[in-house]
Amino acid sequence: MFDLTDNKVMIDGNTKVCILIGNPVGHTLSPLIHNTLASICGHDLVYAACSVNPGKVKRAVEGAYELGILGLNVTVPHKIEVMDALCGVDDIAGQIGAVNTLVRTDHGFKGYNTDIYGLERALLSEGVSIEGETVVILGAGGAARACAFLCGLRKASKVYILNRSVDKAEELATAVNNYSGYSICTPLPLDKYESINEESFVALQATSIGLYPDVNRAVIEDEAFYKRVRFGFDLIYKPAETAFMKLVRRGGGECACGLKMLMYQGIAAYEMWNDTSVDDKQAGIVYSVLTEAAYR
Ligand code: NDP
């Protein structure tokens, strides 16, 4: 356990261990999230990051189980490969097709996707609820899948999925429509945003365009689009204000970056591992530590 008050690390034979597996893991902020949580929640737990080569994920997860690891996070590029190593996959994680959190059971690790809950809690903290909303999702990759299934799960009224490769938008729209049992998703090519009927909507930016160091680009740059964005959420968190967010503000809308989503996906995992709940005050402490580390 890392003691924030006097910077002491206290680890003994009872300390629980959680890890992140990915490749690379050098830049991850997850250890900061979880070790801060352990400190403020008073749990005897440490969290470390381990680089695992593609093709070796099953062996790594089996080894982690035998070593008594309490829980794992899984990041790029292992979120799909890891599913072969699990005793079960949560329904919504299976639908999304990606697992980022492993929870220990008596039979092995079970896989979950906490990105979807991280996104929901980040949006709620900005006063945005998906239920009944018109939502425009930019992108159809892994992160966009979490966005689209959140819209299906929480009953958005209408969802447009715009992607450069329209076949991926079509596949995702069909999957969410089948999952939610009603036809809420419409796929569109990226440049067909003018065919969106609604005059005001929430936009979720889930492409990799605008990610540091390519900070001056947005996936749509037409200011007319942004005049209709009531609230814009960029899943990218570096830089803190992306080109997409600047365009949303210029169009008169409010916006936020993806740092809170990153934090809340970690908090959701931490809550599952420790059978606890993290309150707003504790989340606020984690967020200030995280902001300082992400943008220093
Ligand atoms: P993927 O590689 O799975 O998807 C990338 C998406 O970006 C695809 O829709 C792709 O379109 C689109 N794209 C890439 N290049 C271009 C381009 N030149 N023009 C138009 N579209 C483009 O990545 P992820 O979904 O995993 O991640 C997307 C972003 O979300 C990343 O920047 C990541 O950092 C962020 N993220 C943030 C999280 C958080 O907690 N805040 C969690 C997860 C992700 P196409 O299908 O046509 O290739």
C-alpha cells in the first residue's frame, strides 16, 4: 500500500496484488489510479503494470491466477486475445467484444468491460444522461463499441454511428440494434453528417484523430456540424483540450475530455475487486492526482 501522506510504501505478506497487462505499458496512468485508491480507501493493495507479448496472454493470465493476483486490467493490444484465458465473460463485455477487467473467481478469472461504465460515470459527472438523448458517435473501433452499447443499454432515443470505414459502422449498428431489441442506431459514412436530422445532439468523439502529438486535427472540421453539438465528449484525454473540444466550444456547446472516463473505468474495476464503492469525494482526490500526472 502506498501512503500518500508520507510517501511510504508498506508491503508485506498479506498485501493484495493487482496488475495491468498490455504492450507497451510504460505510459499507463492505471497504477496511479489504483495505488491512490488503495491509499485513500485504506486497503492493503498494490497495483503494477506488466508488459506481455501477443500470443502469451493466456499463459500470463493463468500464471497470475496461480500467483493469487486479485484482479487484472487489460489494455491494448490484448483486450480480445485475453478472452481465451477466462472462465467466463460478462454479457455486455462479450457484446462489445473486448475485456479490460478480470475478476478472480473460484474457477479462474471472469472478464468485464468497465470502459462502458467509465464513460457513463464521466458523462453523468458532467450532467449528461444518455437516456432519451440523440447521440452521434464518431468512430467504430473498440472505444466506439463501448459508446454504442452504452447508448443501447441506457436507451438513447437515436444514435448515429459515423465512421471512415462504413462497413464497421454498419456492423456495430446492427449489433447494438440486435442487443437492444429496437432500431436505434443508424450507420453513416464520416462525411455524411449533414444527413443527421436532429438540430441538437450529444457527440462522442471515439476516433484516434487529435491524439497527442497530432493535436490540431479533428475528425470533422466543419463548423456547421459543431453548431448542433449540445455536449461534446472526446474520449481522448491528451491533450486536455483537443481540437474537437475547441470546435464544440466555438459552436456554443459544452465539452469534456476522456480523463474522467479513464479514471472511472479504473474505479469500476477497483470496486469489483474490493467489493467496495468509491464515493465522489474519493473520486475527486484521484482526479486531482491524475490531472497533475497527465498534464504536467
Ligand atoms: P481503434 O483503433 O479501435 O479505432 C480507431 C478509430 O479511429 C476507428 O473508428 C478509425 O476508423 C478511426 N480513425 C483512425 N484514423 C482515422 C483517420 N485518419 N480518419 C478517420 N478516422 C480515423 O481505437 P480505439 O477505439 O481503441 O481508441 C480510439 C480513441 O479512444 C483513442 O484515441 C484512445 O486513446 C481513446 N480511448 C480513450 C479511453 C478513455 O478511457 N478515455 C478508453 C479507450 C480509448 P476506421 O475504422 O475507418 O479505421
